[in-house]
Amino acid sequence: MDQEKLNIYDEHRNHIGVASRKEVHEKGYWHEAFHCWFVSLEKEKISIYLQLRSKGKKDYPDLLDITAAGHILANETVQDGVREVKEELGADVAYEELEQLGVLNYCVERGSFIDKEIANVFLYQTSIEMKDFTFQKEEVAGMVKADFQDFTSLWKGDVDSIMIQGFKIDEDGAQVDCREAVGRDKFVPHEKSFYLEVIERIKQKLGL
């Protein structure tokens, strides 16, 4: 995976070449990613779906993250990024079913790991039931939902923790129900401004 080839860009989003995934994160090149946030409307309550990353992941293991996301390879278009939904979650979603939320830049640095993403962000309004997800076990260890208003309050700093519920995959591959309170430290450390901008764009798209 470290040798996957990615397009690289300067800070103005001008294409400057191709580099391996390993080099991209070592040298801090800007590169493209695909992000898809799932939401559902149940009894007038909006929920947001959060992926639990596998404990075996090199980057941000065992943390909550975007519903489905991944790099866009050098030979791919943004539209091809929808493959991440199928690969990670086993869900058949067509690109035409997604709603564009725009392109966002963000940067996270942790020691020698530098992640500068040009994120193509999408929304998917779904009725998929939790039990219907089939995970790529190397990538995903569970799926939970949170009330969208609670999620918003968490990232605005109005509360320190929120309730999530869903399921995790245990060591035997079985689904185990979970319900627990989590704080911001349980999430992949995207910039707070990134979470807030995504929230605002989802609200605009949903007419909230």
C-alpha cells in the first residue's frame, strides 16, 4: 500500500507530479482524497454514521472516522473514489447518488507523518441498516451512529462527550453491539475547523 502512486499538488492545487503514498506522507505533499459521510433520517432524527478504524491500521488505529474515505490514485478520477464505499463497507453506492459538499484542504502532522489532503467531500443519505454492512477487516472494525445535533455540539465545544451506538467486530469476526460515550479524543485528529466546515456543509445540503 505504501507504494500506491498518488498525484501530488502544490499549495495552490496545481499538479506537480506523482509520488508513492509513503513519500507523500514523509515529505508532506498535497494529494487528493475521497470522503463520504453517511446520514440517515429516522423519525425526524438525523444520525451520522462513523467508521471505527481497524486496530491494525498504520494511521489512526482504533479511532472513529469519516464513514468511508481513501486516497484517489494517480490513474483515477474523483468519481472513481466511490469504490472506497464498496471496498470498506460492502455497500453498493453509485457516484450519481452522492451529493457534493465541495473540496476542502486540511493538514495533520504527527511526528514524521504529514497528511496534507485535498478532500473531495460527499454526502450520502441512506436507509442502510447497520447489520447490512460488510467490512474490509484490514480497514474497518465497526460502525456506529451518533445524533447529528450531538455531533455538532461536540465539535463546537458545547459538550465534551456524546453517545454513539452500533457494533464492533470482535477477534472472532462476530458483530458485538456497543453503546458508549466518546469525546473528541476518540476521533481521528482532523483539524477542528475541518469537522466544523463539514458539519456546516451537511446542514446546508439538508436545509437545516
